[in-house]
Amino acid sequence: MKDLPNFHRACLLAGLMASASAIGLASPAMAQDAAPQAAAGGLEEIVVTARKRSESLQDIPVAVTAYSPAQIARQDISNIERIAATTPNLTVGRATTGSGAQISLRGIGTPASALGIESSTAIIVDGIYYASGRILNEGFFDLSRIEVLKGPQALFFGKNATAGVISITTADPGSSFEGSTRVGYEFRAKRPYIEQMISTPLTDTLGLRVALRASKMFGGYSRNYATAQPFTVTDQAGGPVQNLVAPPGDRRGPKEKELVGRLTLKWEPTDTITNTFKVSANETTTNDGAWNNIVFSCATGFSTLQPGVPCKRDWKYYHNQMPTEIAANFPFARADGELYTKYRSWQATNNLEWNLGDVTLTSATNYQNQNNRWLTDSDYQQRAVQIYVGSREKWWAFSEELRAQTNYDGPVNMMLGVLYQKTKLQSDQYVYSGNTRVSTQRPEWEYVAFGKDSYTKGETISPFAQVTWKVVPEVELSSGIRYTHETKDSFFVHPVNRPGQINRLNDPIYKNQTFTNWSPEITASYKPVPGVNIYGGFKTGYKSGGFSNQSSYTNASIPADLDFEPEKAKGFEGGVKTTLFNNQLRFDVALYTYEYTNLQVDFFEAQTFRYITTNAGSARTKGIEISTEWAPHALPGLTMRGALNYNKARYVDFIAPCVTGQTRLQGCNPTASSPYGGLFVQDLSGKPTANAPRWTAALGTSYEADLSPDMSLTLSADARYSSSYNASPFNNPIATQPKYVNLDASLTLSSKAGWDLAVIGKNLTNQFVISGALDAPGTGRGTGTDGGVLGDQRGYANIPRTVQVQVTYHY
């Protein structure tokens, strides 16, 4: 509560700015229609589909950050991490283990360490929900728009959108032939890349679009400082002692290779039927998936496992390959012992729209398949007692959504729909640790300390409905509700467990879960004059519970450590969107407050490799977001944009496990009763959630001017500010990300002959940013005592400064 005055001041600032805008409404210039491009210069209209229909960004009662194709190309937004780098209040971290994705929006996110937890920020591609966090491995290009919808979005986007939505729409074929070839080179990672796009009508009713992208890094973003590490392996079966050497991994990571392709067929047999079919495939490999898993902070300033190595906020790591003697038969290892990730996916989507005049019918069908394998040095530091993990995850999903939406001239319209989805997630993981073998085991298990086999099968049916009512031409009310019925059937077992290990051998867990929920929503918007939209509403969100497929079931564990309850959200959001001064100024203000119950979190106990997937009692976010864009008629080609956000995200009620090495003075209470199988607990009520900066801001400009009748120049620069935040869901005292300013810029020369030459710089301030942190294995000691030492902190680092040159030829 001590921060409440700051929130009031932020609201007062927004009120003053909104009042200033309102004063201007009295002038005739601002009462004109905000038709885009009414004069030279002016704002570009952005069309979004936040309510399952095409609408102007300024007309919808939703807080949205949207990117047009020109912005996407100018800033080279080619993956979800780069969306986050340009969007205040959004953080994204890529991980090797667990779900593969740490995504937080307005301070609400999901730890990447838990494979079974789906993201609170839903990823939507071409209208289809993608549950697997491995979607971060996908390359996105040849796009028509990107939308970041903030706050719960249960009604229109179905599943697991308690924090918001990132919606990506790929480009469709046009009515005439177009093609482009793009080649580029990024200097830091020594990465050449090429993109090829061809779009052409095949007949009067059928269009084809093919897009391909390939890239290969000959370097990387991080540097590996490991040295050859000798160690001794003893045989519990009495065999000879082995003296092995773990050679250093590749000196640069990740040396990523990427191949992405997409084929789109758009068929319009009549004026009323449109069928769009898309099929895409992706293959991405790296030489070390943990290249960005950096040990960035330690209690003593030096690594626990490497006492002479300081913990630094830098793109440096210490990873060793697996010795070939171990790798020869180790599950999911390569024979040469090299660290790696290999991700393959393909998906097919069919969207059918049938306009019957007063009613539009829509069918969205999707099949997605992902396969991910990896081997990591899972100490994330160098030591004589090695830890390696080999893993394979398989994911597939089928979904069908049917919608009917009316388009009557009258004041009342409605939408009815139903979503069906069937999924399966399978995980197999094997761990080497302790420098011990059992030569009498099966050859593939000889060096395995313990293994994990798990799967979850899911089925969802979710009908939804919305009614909109134009009370008068200036006022619209809408109300809707979604019902969700979801079942998840899960299995987990340790099929191999070396003698002396603390995991339970062949003691399977079966879990059959059923979840149901009603998620209502009501909004109102008032447009007193053209170009002004005042809106507000009550929203809810829901994310079903589930099962943590990559946990460990130790002697201290209980079955409840592996399953978790649904996450729910409810609250209010409102604001003002204005397009003013004859389409020259866009000024928006949004205020919100949401309560989250059973926020899903994952805890890693570093000493025993024990995971506990659980729920925080409750959390609350509240804040204000101000954004503006100015494109003066007097200076055609100039656009200036800015944003200022205040967000307070706090746990309201959360008795949580103590982080490794947390002392009583730091809040660990060894005398309190524990729901976590004997682990000591702390009270995080009133503490911030993870990745929740109090203030974020953005400021940018772009200018396009003709240099000659045949040549134009575009300059663009965008800065993003974030105040400090704690990257740990458990408020670890040494897991703080300091405040930072990140700068992106680009310069593009365009010729009417069809070619563009661009220089694009990203993170030019070279800021090291962590999105998500947890204790490093084997570090920390004395939890709950006065002499405890906190575990080393490892986190998901962003991409450092990059500069690339690219040439595009359009034909």
C-alpha cells in the first residue's frame, strides 16, 4: 500500500493529459473525420482482428500494441523475442529445458522451467492457439501484422490468455503477381540469411504464396570459456575406474541453423466464400541450446562451482561436451558428445469463411506437430562432478473452431462459436550426475543417474457467445461468455534410478484431471465525436490446471508436487483512444486493475534437483498505459511515437518455498508449517511478481524522404526503457535486473527500380537483460539458517548488440 500514492500520481498525469486532449476537441480541426491519409502525411490506419473481425485499432475497446508490415520490416521483427524487445511491459526469455518460453506481460507470466504449464500470454498464429512454448523456436517472416493484446482475452481467444495475447498473422496471396528476394548478413553472429517470396494468381479464383527463409550462424551471441575438464567415473558394479575428459563445448553459441517454409493457397470460388490454406515447416538446430542460460549473479560475487570465476552480467558461459565414452549410448546424446538442440515442426491451418449476407460462417482447422531434442551441460558452470541432461519432447494438437457471426443493419448482432482441441505432450529425459556408472545396466542406462518418462493427453471443448448492442450510434454495449470443459490424463515414472539416488524407481503417478469454467466479459464504448473512443469493461480469464511433465519424484516429494490448479483472472479496464488534428495525432490512455488467483509457478530446489509446480494464492496488477503517435501533414514522412506505462504487480497472498540458501533474516521461516514436502517457506504477500518493472517507456521516430525522383531514404530509431525488477518468481534477493535503456535503429535506401538497402541495429546500447531466473544446480547452502548462502542465479539472457545489412529486391 505504500506505493499507492505513486499510482494516484500516474492516474493524475493521465487525467491531465486526457483533459488537455479533451480541450482540443472543441476546435473544428479535431472534430473532423479521422479518415487516414486525408492529406499529405498523417497517420497510417492499422487494422486488427482482436475481436475476430477486421476493425480499426482505434475503434476497439481493447488495449493493443500493433505493428504494420512496414514497421515489421523496418525493425526486423522476425521472432517473438524481437516483439518483446519493442513492446513495453512485455518480456520474453528462451530456455532449453521445461516449456522453452518465459513470457511475462504486465508482470504476469509463467516460469519456463515447467514443461506442463502453458503460457499465461497466449500465442496465436493465423487465428490458431499454440500451447507449446517451443513456438519461440519458430522463425516468423512475410507477415501482414502483429498484435499484442493486453489483459485477459478469454472470450475471443479461447484458452490460456489470462495475461494477454500475442497474435501473429502471416501474409496472404494478393490479386496480382509480386515477389521478393532478400539477402542479409548479421555481423555479431556472422549470420548470412536469405528470404524468398513469390505470390501469384494461379487462376481467377485461386492464389498462391510461397515464402522461404534460411540462415546459418558461423559465430554466435555468447562465448564459451570452458576448458577441458578431467574427471573420474567409478562403477557401482565393481568395474574399473574411468579417467575421462570433458572437452570444452564450441567457443561460440548458438551457431543456429534455420530453415523455414510456408505455402499459402487462397481460394475464392464466389464472392461469398474464401478458403485460405497454409502449411508451414521449421527446422532449427544449435550447438548449445543453453547459450543464453547465464549464471549472472552470485551471493559472494564468485561462482560456487568455479570459485575463481566472477559472476558477471555478460554473454559468457562455461559448458563442456559429454565425453564420447558416455555419449556412445546415452539417450538423446550424439556419439561425439557435442551439445545441441534440434527442433522440428510442421503445421497446417485451414480458414474457411462463408458470407451469407446477414450471417458469416467461419471454420478454423489446425494440426500442429513439434519434436524437440537436446543435450545440455546442466551445471551451467564448470566443475569436476559433471551433470548432463538429454531430452526429447513431442507435442501434437488438433483443433477445430466454428463461428457464426451476424451482420444485421439493426442495433443487435451476435457471435456464437465452439472450440474443440485434442492434444498430447510426451517427454522423455535422462540425467547423468555424480560421476558414477552401473556397468551391469542396459547399455543405454549405464551412465544414467535417473530417467523420466511422462505424457499428458488433453481434450477441450469450449463454446462461447457474444451479443453487441448499438444503443445509439455513439454507444455500443457488448457482453459475452465462454465455457471451458477440459480433461487432462497424465502419467509420470522414473524408469531407471541408479542405486543411492533419491528418486523413486518405477513408482508411477497417474493423474486424471477435469476442469470447468465460465468466463464472462462485458464492455462498453462511447464515441462522442469521430476520432474519440471512450471504453471500459469487466473481463475475466482462465487457464486450466495440469501436470508438470519434467519434474522429479523424489523420496521427499508428494504427488501434489507435480500437479497444479487452474489460474483465473478478473478485473476492470478502461480508457480513451483518440485520433486528433485531422488524423495527425493519436493519443491513448488505458487504466486497469486485475486480480489473479492460483497464479501458476514452478520452484526448483537446487540441492536435490527437485521441482515443485504449484499455485500462488493470489496476485494483483494495476496500472496505467499512455501511448501517442504524431504524423504531421506539414512534414510528410515523419512519424513520432511514445509510450509511458506504470504497472504494479504484487502477490496478495503467497506462502512460497524459500529459495536455496535463504536465511531467516531474508524472510525464510523454518518454523512455519510447509505444504511443500518439508521445504522451508517464506511469505511473499506484498512482494512483486517476476519480471514486473514498475515503469516502462518507449520513444521512437521514423522519417522517410525523397533523395531524388528515383531514390528515397527512411531513418528510424526506437528506444525502450525499463525500471528494475526481480526476475525470480520467488523474489530472490540477488535476482534483480537493473533498469536499462535499449536502442534500435535502422537506415533504408529504396529505389523505384525495386531494390532496398537496409542497415538495422538492435540493442545498440548492448544492454544485458535477464527475463526469468532460478537457482543454479548444486549451489547454495544452509536454507533457513542464520548462516545460509544463496544459490547462484542463472537466467535467460537477451540477444546482445547486433548490426545487420540486408538487400531486398522486389519484382
